[in-house]
Amino acid sequence: MEILLVLIPVSLFLGGIGLAAFIWALRSNQFDDLEGDAWRILRDDYDDRPKSD
């Protein structure tokens, strides 16, 4: 039972880190263009080959 005294605070701490990372991602506009990458690959002018110099 003493292990719960360690596991509960550790799990709350890790959950807090995850929540902080999610809030940071929201505030830094990481989720603004959810469909842009999906549509870019379907366009005719999409070319993923490296440009030759």
C-alpha cells in the first residue's frame, strides 16, 4: 500500500506535464491548419523529390 504514496503523485505530475504540453501546443497554434498537409499531397504540383542544383 505504501507504493500508492509514490505512484499517485508521480501519475499526477506526469498528467500535469501532458496537460501543460497540450496547452502549449494550443497557444503556439500547432493545430491551426489540420487539413493543409492532407490536401497538399493530393495537388498536382506536389513534388517530394529533392531539388537538383
